[in-house]
Amino acid sequence: MRDNCTDYRQLFLNDVAMMDLRAPVEFTKGAFPNVSNLPLMNDLERQKVGTCYKQQGQQAAIALGHQLVSGQTKDQRIAAWAAFARANPEGYLYCFRGGLRSQIVQQWLKAEAGIDYPKVVGGYKAMRTFLIETTRQAVAECDFVLIGGLTGTGKTEVLQLLDNTIDLEGHANHRGSSFGKRATGQPGQIDFENGLAIDMLKKRARGIEQFVLEDEGRIVGSCTVPLELYQGMQGYPLVWLEDSFDNRVERILGDYVINLCAEFVALHGDENGFRLFAERLTRSMANILKRLGGERYQRLSALLQQALQEQLRSGAVELHRAWISGLLSEYYDPMYAYQRDSKAQRIEFAGDQREVREYLRERAARR
């Protein structure tokens, strides 16, 4: 039998397949990439055993667990674990702390399927602690620079063309603004943090010690940027991305209208997908009603509804440029101009996409 694993770094660097034995409710709260949830107990069984443990102690709880997971239920779960182990001979299993649940599954796999399968020592909790510390170390030891710019300048496009970036919006599956929700949902907070940490870990293993981030707020949709990183972002140097107003309108039209509509249609079909897309844009506008003010909200909202009606009727998207232009010139640009003024001392370079990309590449090469 291979040794039980204590090298969490190699697990994440090599995307090692792992079997998570925790109950589904635990798995949903937070997990790791490349992990399959094959629980020893389902949520109800876990709840019953937990109640028994509190009232009658460990031995009674263990006895109840064996009673609940027995017969055909036990056979089915062992078969699933065995199938995973055969498909992933270099993998590992784990539970919350690498304790009793891991030991039971190891014993059953050995006795019933003849499979010796190693566990992760310390389980989920130890790996999660390792990833939290990974982020802290990166913030303490690495060099960071931010990309700022008005809405629609294509900051994400620049990030995607560099190899030393941490894409906060990509990890959060959100475009970062009031209109930034995607057709698919966001990860949970713990999954978001784990993804960031693993991204940093892998890039540092490749020798990258300078990271480029987009200048974000503390919250990206429903995901909160880890505190140490966000605090650092308040002082990191800033590169300011510039583009023409017309180009920005076209980019927003592509991202927030054409592409977002396509996402909804791909997931939900033509009719239902368009309806959900229209509801999403309408709700996004309503979410900033107080900041827009009543008159401006009514005017821009009317333009949005006209554009949606025409898009539904003919497929044309040209009318969307009216509300996008108004939202940029009357709302986003003044807000971002104020932010730029407040951060002016930290701006070390400004230019268009090509210039910013070249500057950031040269900056990384100098390190």
C-alpha cells in the first residue's frame, strides 16, 4: 500500500484525484477541484449519528453508523469507492480530519474489495489550512500590480493575454460590476478562496513571483476577496488602461448583451433563455436605482426595455447602445474618474491595451 499523504502541496500542484468521504452538506460548503464526493454517510445518516454522539457518546454513535450503513447500502458505497480507486490508482481519500470515517472506508475497501487505498493525513481541514496559508504567503512574499481603468476598457482581455495574472473575476465567475452576474452561478466562498490559492501555488511553482490583478472592490458578486489580499490591493501600484468611448460601448454590448444572451439561451433554450436574460438586465438596472436617481433610472430603463423588445422581435442589438452609452457617461465614468483621482499617486503607467500589455511584460521581466 502507498503511504498516506502529508504533502498537500503536491496534491494540488499535480491535480491529484481525491475521494471526499464527507456528507454532501459538508462538501457543498467547500471543496477542492478534482475531487469526487463519495460519502460514507448521507446528510440524514450523519445527522442521526451526530445526535447519538452528543447524547450517548462515541461508541454508541459508531454502532449506529454501522447499523445505518449496512447491507445493500454498504455494498453500493463500497462498489463506488472501489470503482474510484481502480480508476484513480494514484489518488487518495479523505474525510474532515482524516480520522474515523477515513479509517472505516479504508478498512471496508481492504476487507470487501481487496484494495489498499491511502488517505490524506489531517483530511479536509489540514488541506484547507494549507491553502489559506498559501494565499497569506503569496501576499507576504510576492510583488503585485493592479490594472485599473474605466468600465469597458477590456481589463480582463489584458489579463487573459499575460501568464502572471490572478483573474479574480474569472475565479468568482462574475464580471465585477452591477451587471456582472453570469448565466451560471458563482462558486461558494470557500471554493473561490481555494481556487485562488491553488492558482497562486501553481504559478509560483513555475517561478512566477509577480502577479497582475484587476483593481477590484472587496466583493466580486457574492465572493469576498481574501482579507490579506484586499488589504494589499489598497497600496499596490496601478497601471491604468485606456480606450475610446465607442470601443468601450462595443465591448460592453458584446459582453453584457450578445454574449450574456447566448449564455442564457445555451442553458435554457431560445424562448426561456431570452426571457431570463431580459429579466437579468432589467434587475441589474433596478439594483442601482438609488445610485442613479429616479429620473435617470426611468430614462435609462425605458431605453433598455425598448432595446430588449427590438432584440426579441428582430434579433437586432443596436438599440442597446443607447442605454449603455448613457450608463457609461452619466454613471460609471464619473464614478471611476473620482476613483482614479483618489489613486493618482499609485498610477505608474497609462496606455491602451497593447501598451499596457507590453509594459506589464517588461515589468515582470525586470523582476
